[in-house]
Amino acid sequence: NGKTVLQTETSLTTGLPPGLTTGCTVRVVGEGNSGQHNGQSGDLIINIQTGNTHQKFIRGADNSMNIPVHVSFATSVLGGNVKLKTFKNEEIEIVIKPNTP
């Protein structure tokens, strides 16, 4: 019948919105399988699966990203500054107020 279907592998770069968690899906219009009878290509559906695999950042139950920081007892009682690195690997300094629990 002259119809041949070839399975190929391709690479695609697309943007993903921030805040995606396991179970979310993202639709990329027109990047799915070819349509039948020279029809329009379908949509690519991306199923998102995330995890706490990062060594430095921990995902909170409310989907926030947290950085554990050691604060000494003296700094917690007397106050002071603590340095830490952000997601962009920039070093910042945060102020710990006196009597922080």
C-alpha cells in the first residue's frame, strides 16, 4: 500500500514552567507523532516526575525549595549573620535576629 512507518529518535528543547511537581503534564503542540494521510502532527505530552535528589536543596511539602543552614547556638541566641549559596550559586548573607528559636 506504499505506507511505511519509521521509528526515529529526535531531540527537542522546550521551556517548562517553574513549580512543576510529580504528576504534572506539559503539552507541546505539534511535536507528537505524524498525522495519518499527511495530516497534522499530534501533540507531545510530557509527564513530569521530580524527586529530592539534589544534595543541597530539599523540596518542601508545599512545593517550596529549602536550603538547610547550620546556625550555631550562640548565633541563634545573640544574633549574627550566616552565609549561604543560592540556586544560582551566588553567595548571600542572611541576618539571624537575637533569640531566634
